[in-house]
Amino acid sequence: MSAILEARGLSAGYAGQPVVHDLDLEVGPGEVVCLLGPNGAGKTTTMLALSGELPPLAGEVAFDGETTRAPLHKRARNGLAYVTEERSVFKGLSARDNLRCGGVDVADALALFPELEKRLGVRGGLLSGGEQQMLTLARALGRRPRLLLADELSLGLAPLVVDRLLQAVRAAADERGTGVLVVEQHARKALNYADRVLVMTRGRVRMALTATEARGQLHDIESHYLSGASMADERANSASRTAG
């Protein structure tokens, strides 16, 4: 089956300076691919370029086999959902109205996260961090996307909430055929839900493994690749964003 998402020789960055270099990847229907890497590795830049939020400096992105340079809102109309690392709830609206604004049926959202039922009348800004992220993901998955890009779903959340979020992602892949690319900080937990793993450092993919292979090499992956980005890398990436 053809890939839903492909990147070929993709380079992306800020102010003309690449942060991501010569990236090749693909995501198939019903597949969960996890992108791992330390802070400053280029993971968020990769997601921005794949979503259409950041124009590539080189290479190309293909959606359903067709090369595209369309912006995010046009890709969204064609079946892309993008969950950023910042929780995108309307803080002044109730959870119910957040779902309505996203064109999502409340019943569909509650099928994903029954925990939200008693919180539907609560303003988004008064929900807990975990509830906000459930609401964000419910709004994305409730539109039944063909491709989900999710950047750091679990940031700052309790392990039980992280499991709930990743379970919903896995179910969307298994039951609806949604292709998923997820950036995740909890490598061990993510491997319980992923099919394949890409390990990125300094803007390049250094390892491409099945989840089973990655579990067998997790100690080495954590020791050599996930122990943290160098301060030089982080300063360089920060300077590039500021310049842009």
C-alpha cells in the first residue's frame, strides 16, 4: 500500500539556515511511526515542514503520492491533522464548544475519551493539562484524519494520561487506518504503541528501526542518542529561530 506521507531529501530551517538535513521518511496507512531525539535535534522543525507550516529549503514532501507545497490549512482539508506541542484549546470556551468549533461530534469525542463527559461544560482554560490534551487530540481524531502529526503529546503529563493519549492514537491507526507520525519524549512508553522508530540527532535521522528492534537496543539508543542535545546545537537552533 502506498505511503500517505513521504519526505525525500527534505531540508528545513530558519532564515535560510537548515536545522534538518536531507531527511527521508514515509508513513503508511494504519502505521504509527515514532520520531525520537534529544532537545534541539530538529524534531519540531521536521513536523513544521511536513505539515506545511514551514517551507522546505530543499527536497520535497508528498501527500498521497502527490508532491505538495500547500500550506497547512489546505493540507488539513485533504485529511491532515496536526497537534502541536502547545495545547491548542480555546481557553474561554467550554470543552463542548471547543469540539463544536473543530466540527467534531461530542459523541465521537467521548468515545475516545469518556473522561471528558463530566467536563464538557468547563472552560478550556480551567481544564487540567491532561484534559486539555485529551480535548485537543479528540478534536483532531474526531475529524477522522487520514494522517496525524503529533508533536510531544505527553509533554508534562502523568504516565496514565500519556497511556490514554497513545492508546487513542494506536486505535485510530488500527481501526481507521490513520497514518501517524508522533514525536515523543517517553521512548519506552512510545515503543509500546509504535510500529517503527526513527532516531534523530543534529537534524539527521541516525537510526530507522522497527519497534521490536528498538526495544532490543533501547539502552544503547538512550545512552548514545537521547541523553540530551549539546548546548551548541540548542544555541544554534535558537539563534536560527530568532533570526527568522
